[in-house]
Amino acid sequence: MSNAAPVITAWSLHLPGIDLSPALTERFGLSADLAGQPAVPAERAAEVLGRKGMLYKEPATRLALCAVHRAFAVPAGKRPGFAPSPGTAVVVASNLGNVEAVARVTRTVQAEGGSAVSVLDAPNASSNIIASTIALWFGFGAANLMVCSGTGAGFDGLELSLLLLRAGRADRVVLVGAEPDDPVATELYAGSGRLRAGAACLVLEQPAAGERRLSVQLSDGPGLPDLTVGPGGDFDPARQWGEFYGAQDVIALALAAELAVAGQHGTVGVRSTGRPRQAVLSPGGGP
Amino acid sequence: MPALIAASAIRTCFGNGAATFDALLRGASGVVPLRHGDPARLHVSYGYHAEGSDPERPFLAGELLADCLSEAAGQAGLDPSGKRVAVLVGTGLRELSAVERWVLGEPVFDPERLHFGDLVRRALPGVREVVTISNACSASGHALALAQDLVELGEADAVLACGADTMTRSMLAMIGRVAPVPTEQVHPFDADRTGVLLGDGAAAVVVVPASWSGPVLGRLAATGLSCDAHHETAPDVEGISRSMRDAFARAGRNPAEVDLVVAHGTGTALNDAAESEALRKVLLGAGADPLVTGVKGATGHTSGSASLVNLDVALRCLAGGVVPPITGLRTVLAEGDGLRFVAGEPAALQPELVQVNAFGFGGVNAVTLLEAA
């Protein structure tokens, strides 16, 4: 167990159909290809991930895989080919990732009976499909958590990621947020807002190695850095682009990391979309 | 410093924890004709429905969970106000049956009702964090692991680790799709097992630090976690074994010390073989000779609640010095050779270290070690 602040060693955004300029490029000095944007939509995920293994992968799973693929800088179209990593945990925040699959199976049973259901859809009936697929795809064998706690799920995911590191359950945590915008998810969310499809990934580690050191700490106090991302902050992805629901806070965190390092804005704060919580990302962190 | 269990409450097809344990000792099965969805269309004829509840009642998982939360908090004498109390809810299927009802014509609902945050805050006013962790059939084991971490790191005064799951049509359809013949009864670790059936269930345990001055049911040595990263649905002996070894390493205990296993035992071809092999490798290989019991022949597979249902049974074994038999076990599977499964009659045993297993879809594994307080 360690008391030093964990560090973010890599991050990515995968936000299909979203033009990051001029909102970010002009105002915050980020380059137009920020964190690997532009991103392909879920149906073109094979361009990033390669063609094998895409069958029966739900849109949120594809977007999540794309985000992790980008965070680890795997070449486009290639499988990662990583050695198994029993010390790497996966934490995913998503609320609507498998509702389309659940609806599809329900309609098929109703219309044609259970024999018409594909067994290949079986993993999608379980809500943890995104987290377990990331583990399988990249060989991450430590704790695997699927956080489905609604608005603010991403921040819950951050807190659990930090807990896994503090408790010595992992030496590296891959935190992912992902939501789809399929018709079922969109209609279910319509009463709350306009749902956008997107994913983001942060890689958190104990402060030992890691070239791009960016410490992350939870903050209780009222004082946040001059630049903040999230509700009421200097840049609110939800107001600018639409709502990513369970993925929202992870997207804000990845964006904050980009602002802090690539944008050279120094310390950047992140506010959760759920209950009031905040995090502070500081370049040059760690021991 | 190990964490303590101050209280435990469960709901199964038999009712509460005492009723469930009594039924297990009698070798009873709670299996009944399926009353969720259309059994003919689903190709699933039987299930284990929560005692006293309408299986089609909307948001039933949350109702069962609320009952457990109130019972566990009351049992522990825990008042969350003014304390740092967190609630971690493990679930496999959340309230996804609401999505299915909506698809079949009922009005749309707030997606925030898919998780258990609002419900928990109403049931236990004053709690701080409430997080729903959707980790398939080992979800509540994961909640228990994280609860212990929070308590041991001094980040919470108490944590309620919970589980809640009721049936969904989509998961029933998958069970019906893969079973060669419809299963009539779960037969864990049986040579002629025919597959799994679902059971409604919920659970809540109160995890507290060693400084706790209230009632204590048992001591949590550790929970080990792992992910197979091997196959989307099929279990992996190596992945399962890693979660067991993780538990022993975290607890600083030796596998040879285990004298009782409350196994996952789902009655499926793959789980029971892989679990038996892992138990032989990790426990028997270290010189242990534990009794092995399991509940799913009696309760069905309570999915996200299963780990804490097992834990409640383990606590009662510790308290009473008697281990219930595995309902539905007739002839032990070949892979279980050398393991002492409890079958037919209860066994007298005052266990000192109990291992509780839970494994889930996607290769998510949680293994808990528990001992007397």
C-alpha cells in the first residue's frame, strides 16, 4: 500500500462525431488532433482495433476498446499483443452499454422464441461485458470492476481505481468510461438529456515508473485550480457536446489531463457530474 | 488488521438467513415452476423465486435489497448519521428487467432506477457513498473485497457490502438456449448435472473495523480478486486459482488451514469442473482436506447476491458447528475426486477458516476467507 498520489501515465479520448475545434483549440491552445481525435464511430471500430473479434461486440464495448487501444498507443488496425498482465486492473463506468442487447434479446424471444436468440449474444446479457472484454482483449488479469452507478459513475470509477492502487490490488488500473447512442439507450435517456456516444481512458499507476507524470488527487476543499473541467467549470463537455452519462466524468478527466500536459495549463481541476466531488491533476506529480 | 462482520441479512426463495439455513440443513430445494416471462418461449421451466414476492413485480431486486439493508443495519445497531458509512451494491443484472418490460410495452422509466443509489439512500438515510458494481455472479464478493479495503484503510467507519438480483428474460433466454434439455433442478458438483437455474436474492453485510464495539458475527481474513482474461463466458482454472492465492496472500494464511469451502457450484458443466480442479490444485495441493458445501441446488443461482448468500451460510456454519449438505448432489463429478463434498446429511464441523467462492461471467473471481470472531 502506498500513500503517495497515484499518477496518470496515459489517457485518451474517443468521441465520434465531435469536432474539438474551435471550442478547445482556440480557447485553450490545444492542437486539433487532441488525444488522437477525430474518432471513428462504433461501426467503424475495426479501423482502430482490426477486423477480428468484432462480431457481437456492442457499440459501447467497441468504443471502450478503441479508447484503451489509443491510450496504449497501439497502431491502428493491430491487435495489442500484450503479454498477460496479472497486475493490471480494469475499472469501467457505463450505464447503458448493454441495454440495446437486452432489448434485442427480449424482442427476439417475444417474436420468435428463445431458440432464435444467438448464443453469441450471451455475454451481452450481463452488464459487465465491457470490463471483461477489455481484460480479455488486452490481457489485464487483476481486479475487474464494472461501475453502473448512474450519473457520476465515472467519478465512482476514479475513486475505486485509486482504492485498488492504495489497497495493493493492482499496480496499474485502466479506467474507462463508455456510453453508446443506440436507439434503445437514446430513448431511455431522452427524459434526462441528449445522449452522446463516446469513451475515454486513463491509465493510473503507483508513482514509480511512468514518463508522463501527472498526479491525481481527490479534493474535498472549496479551492480548485484556476482551470476546471466539468459542471460550472471553464469547460463543461456536457454543455458543449451533449451528455455521455456514465462516461462523462472519465471524459472530463481525460480532457483535463490533456489540458494539463499538452495544453501546458498546469494544474487542472475536474468536477463530477454526480454528487459534489472534485479531483486535481498536477503535472510533475509523484515523489 | 482484519475487518469484522457486524451483521448479515439475506433474502432467498426460503426467506431470510435463518429460514434459508434451516432449509439447507433439511436438504430442501426451493425450485418451483418459472413465474417470470413466458417459460415456453424461454425454454426454461423452473426457477427459485423470492419467498413471498411476485416474481414479475417491477424493481423487485431493489425491494429485496432494501429489506436486507434495514435488517442488517438494525442487527448491527448501525446509525449512519454522523458517521462515514458507504454502501457498495454488487449486482449481475441490475434492474434490467425494467428495460425488458419497457420494450414489451410498459412506460419508459428513469434510467437512474437501473442502479440502486436512490433506493439505498431512502432505506438508509445518512450514508455517504453508494456505488453499484455490476460484476456478474461474483458482484457481491467484489463489493465485500472493496468494503474491507475501505475499512482497513480507515476511509470508512462502516461499509455495507450488498448484493441484489432478480431474473431477466434475456438471461433466462440464454440459459434456455444453452441447455440441451431444460433443467428441472440444480445439481451442483453432480456427475449428471443438467445446468443452472436462476434464483431471486439479495444480501447485505455490515463490515466494520476491529475497533467496532457492537455485535460481531465473524472476522474477514481477506477477499482475493482476479480476472481470468481468458474467455467471455467459460471459467478458467488458472484465473480462479489466482483469486484463491490472492486471498491467502492478502490474509497471510496458508491454504492448508481451510477446513470448509462454501463453493460457487452452479451445476453447469464448465463451472463445477473448473472449480473442483482449482480446489484440488490450490487447497488439496497444499495439504488441506476441507469439507465442501454449496447452496445453489437449494436456492438457485442468486447471481450478484450469490457470494454474500454463501457468506451468510458460512457465518451460520461458524456459529453452529454444523455444515449443510449440497441439495441436488447425488453422484460426485469425476473432477471432484478427492474433495469431501457434504451430501445427504448435514456434517458436524466447527470450522476455523472458511473459504467462500464466487465466479462470474467474464472470468471475474472473488474468493473470501472468513473465520470466527
